[in-house]
Amino acid sequence: MAQYNNSSRFPTPSSQRSATQTPSRDTSRISREAVAKRAYEKFLARGRKHGHDKQDWLEAEQELKNESRRN
């Protein structure tokens, strides 16, 4: 998806984007498997109630990101 800057109608190439224009969700250091495991643990802790998969995933991702920052 193209990123637009305020001074132009044309997309800004990703190589020219500033740090403030990059996505804030950096999950490159967190493996998909680790997030899936944490999200599944949340599902089990809730008593296997369905319908919260997206919430579980996002919370698991955030928790793991916070833990990696502390280390």
C-alpha cells in the first residue's frame, strides 16, 4: 500500500519514508509460533470460549513485544 505525504499527491517510496511514517507495529523479532502459543494459552485460560481469537492474538503480540523490550 502506498504511503502519501502531505506535500504531494504522489506516493512516497518506502525507501524515502521517515521513521515517523513507518508502521508502529514491529513484530519482526517475535515469531508467529510464539504469538500463536500465547494466544492459545489465553483461549485455554478463558475456558475455551470461542469468539476472541483476534483479541487474543493482538494481546499476545503486545505482551511478547513488551517482554522483548525488557530484555
